[in-house]
Amino acid sequence: MKTKLTLTLAALLTSASLTFATNYDVRVVASGLQRPTGIVALGDDILFFSQVPTPGVPGTMGGSNSVDALFVPTGEMFNIESGNPQPENLALDRRGRLYWTCKSAGVILMTDYRDGVTKLLTGLDHPNGIAVGPRNNNVYYTTLPTPGVPGTMGGSNTVDVFNGSTSTVLELGDPEPTDIAVDWFGNLYWTCHSAGVILKRDAAGNVTKLLTGLHSPTGIAVDAWGRNLYFTEVPTPGMPGSLGGSNAVWRVHLATMKTDLISSGDPEPHAVTVALDGDVFWTCSSAGVIKEAQPQRDHFRWFGDRDDRD
């Protein structure tokens, strides 16, 4: 019922000049985790996330990294997979299948929860960010063999797409394409951590800088309708705001490029995801928690220009 209501609300916003003034209530939905890293939301209530307390160490050598699920309403957790040396970021396809990058092993894995975990791609060079096209199930991913080194100085980092049979390089030479998101229309967005920018590649293949002058942008997500982009900034990893840290979670309204602060002061907000109902979740690696920001929509305003809607 909640999903149907959300979709009905989305249709209303598409056809009318209605906009909501949005603030957020922030709370912890999971704690006591071991360096939670990647995160992705399924529907409104289920989160998949990775824990990487022993990066680069497989389970056969004592590593305790894992991919897990959280049912938000009750706090119940379930293990999906253990033993990978470095599960980083996660993504879901339109059938709900789960994908994740394993950075140090150079692979992308997937599961449909019934037939176990399989390797989708192997032989990759430090895959990191991942997203799956909502219409075509193309798998988009970044590789980071030379983080911080641009192509002009010998860097070989890439943004790639796998169409089910072959992989193609879409962008070569960014100094640090960290995480990636894709919207319904096929637009790609990725954070470039060391350059302090977010880039966009439209469906025609044109790459532009969407945002510049950022402070170590890391995680990125886009909502189901391609209206809002979310990202984390982590210039002071491990340092909370009470000690001078300046890490933050942001929302960008793509039609107006208005940027809103969702949360600040976390010691290390890493990956971010947005649920169908607009709730925003992110991992805080050094604090070992997952946080949720629920939008408050207690009042609304009417505008003459429908492109100004929030």
C-alpha cells in the first residue's frame, strides 16, 4: 500500500505545479556494524549493505567482510554473503537482483537469493562504484587502479558499461571516479573524489561537470524519477563535527540545481541511497552505523512553473 501511495504521489507531482518544502528527521537505523561501506535500498523498507572491517583479506585467510540485508521497520539483519576480500558498492536491477563490486579481487558479483552468488565479471582493475540501468539492466561501474591520477599523468581509471555480453569504456582519464548512479532516462552521474566534482554523462554520450568545488565527494544516488541527486562529502574521514569535521550529506534538485544540506557532522558518511518514498539512507563507516533521513512534508506551495517543483 505504501508503494502504491508513493507512485500515486509521483504521478501527481508530474502533472501539477505542486512542490513541498522539505526538512529531514535523521535517526540511526542500525548500529554496532563493522565499517559499513556500500548501501542500496529495495523498495521502502529493505536495505542491502556491505561491511568491510578487513579490506583485502578473504574469508579463507581470516577476513570478516560481508554483504548483508536490513529490514528497517524491525531492525532484523540477514547475511547474504561472507568471505569476499573487499565488497564495496552495491546496486539492484529491476527484478531485485543484487550486484556488488569486490575491489581487491577485481570482480563484480550478483545474486538472485535463490541460486547463490555468481561472478558476473572478472579480471577487472579495482572495480568500485556500480549502478544498474532501471530500463535495460546494463551494469555501469567504475574502476580505480590509479586513484587520484588523471589520464594526462598516466592514470587509467575508467567508467564502463556491461550490456550482458561485453564491457565498453565510456570515460577514461578521470582522476578518481568513485561511485556511480543512473536514472530512468539513461543519464549517468559519478563522483570524482580527488577532483572535487560530480560529472554527468547524458544518454547521447556527452560528459559535463554537474557540480564543481566539492570537498571529496564520495557516495552518490539518484531517485527513481531522476529529479533529485544525493551525494556525500568526506573531506575529514573519521572526524565528527564536534571535533571540527566537515563531512556532509547533500541533495541536489536537478531541474533547478538547488542544493540542500540533509545532514552534517557525521564522522564518515560513505555511500548513500534513496528509497521509493524519498527516505535517504547512508553508511557511516568509522561510526559503524547506518542513518536514515526522513523528509518532512507538512505543507506545500503552488507555483506557476511546473519545472520548479521540488
